[in-house]
Amino acid sequence: MKCLSSIIGNSQKLDGGAMFGHVPKALWSKWLTPDENNRITLATRALLIQENNQNILLETGIGAFFEPTMSERYGIEEKNHVLLDSLKKFNLSDSDIDIVILSHLHFDHAGGILSAWEENKEPTLLFPNAKFLVSKDGWERACNPHERDKASFVNKINERLKSSGRLVIIDDNHSKILSDDYSFFITQGHTKGLMHTVIKTQNGPIIFASDLIPGAPWVHLPVGMGYDRQAETLLDEKKELLEWALANNARLFFTHDKEIAMAYVAKDKSGKFTITKETNDFTRLRG
């Protein structure tokens, strides 16, 4: 029996126009209200799975490793490492995590593997007993980014992972480290090698949607981000995922949605994809 919990990390603020790509502000501002700098507040949510005396963490959020100037730029208001504080509510520390699955290595999804910023100190790698799972394409992209997305990757993250001796590169849809209840599929539209974990549960699969569908507004097929590397590829991949989720009674787990942690996929009368049976942040959900 699995026990699943959403784990809140540090929040961030990013430009609303960048987050909604070609969608006009007159429309997206009805979904999420921007601040005076046109930024919207985004969660960085992780998924904790506890089973068979093993603690598996899907992503670590943005963390608090940025120095103050960069933290202000990205709207990271909390000075503490919120993810670590959230784990304490489960009587866990980063030392208790056995496996960390990183969908990709953009800093707002992997930055939480680093310790919080301290003046005149380099951040250290947290999760000392964990294996870190990253897709082959995702790792190669992080180590050799394109100029277009170079700013989304942080060398310190790559360096700490490589030197840890605990980096596991995933080159297919399964890992020997995990049971058959876990599988992966890879998308390329947002970033090369974006790895989505699919978890079998008694109530149907859960799909870690990551930045393919960062939150409820992005379920609508035409809605993407300015950060996506290939908009048309992403749309096709998203359609395939949503059709599969609908056919298999699967739920999507959202990393960036401030209000909704998880939801089933549905279609309205016009055939537009939408969500139903939304779940807010949850603790110890049996599955």
C-alpha cells in the first residue's frame, strides 16, 4: 500500500506573459492575477510516496539556494528551505529520502536538492542517502544547454549531482531501482528529456505532469509557455497524454498550480479538455 502526500516547497513569481506564451493578458489575467510587475505566484510542489519502508520524492522545487538578488528576481520570498520544513511534518528529513526523481533539471524543479543560501558559503547537496533519477536526454540537455534556455540550468546542481556518485540516468521507461508500479515517459516540447513518472495506484494511475502541464489553466490544449522549446511538439505531446489519462482514469499531479494539487481529466461538450474532481494539497492519501 502506497501513502502519497503533496509536499510544498518555496513559492516563486514569474512573468505571466512568459508563463502563458501567446495567450493574451486580457485572458490569462482572468485565471491568475498578476502583481504590479506582471508576475504570477506559482507553487513548487513535490510528491512524496512512502511504501515498503522506502521514501520516494518526486522533485524538490526551487529551494532557497539563490543569493538575495536572484531570490528577489524570481519572487522567492521565503528565506528558509520550505520543502525541508514540509518534510518535518512527516517526521522526515532529507536524510530519510531514498530516491529523488527529477523530471528535469530546470532550477525551479531541482534547486531544492541544494542547501539554503548562506553568506560566504557554497550550497551543499542535500538528500545524502538518496539516488537521483534523471533522464538521459534531460541530463545531456542540462550539461549542454542551448543559448535559449541556458539561464534555466544551474551548473552547481549538475556538478553536485555528478560528484555525488548517486546519479542514475534513465534511458528507457523503467528503472530497476523502482517496482513495476512506476514507469516513465519522455516528452521533448518543454525541454529535451522531460521525464514524467506514472504511478500505479488502487484508484488509477497518477501522472506527474511537470512543466508539460504545470497547472489547471494549461490543460487547455492551445495554452503553453514562452519557455517551451517547441510549442507545436508540446501541444501534440500534451494531447497524447490527456487522451491517455482520460482513457485510463488517470489523475494529473500539478507542480506549479497554487490551488490544485491533483485532478482527473475530463472533456466538456465541445470536446475541450478540462479537469474534474480537483484535490487540494493532501497528506497520506492511500493508493
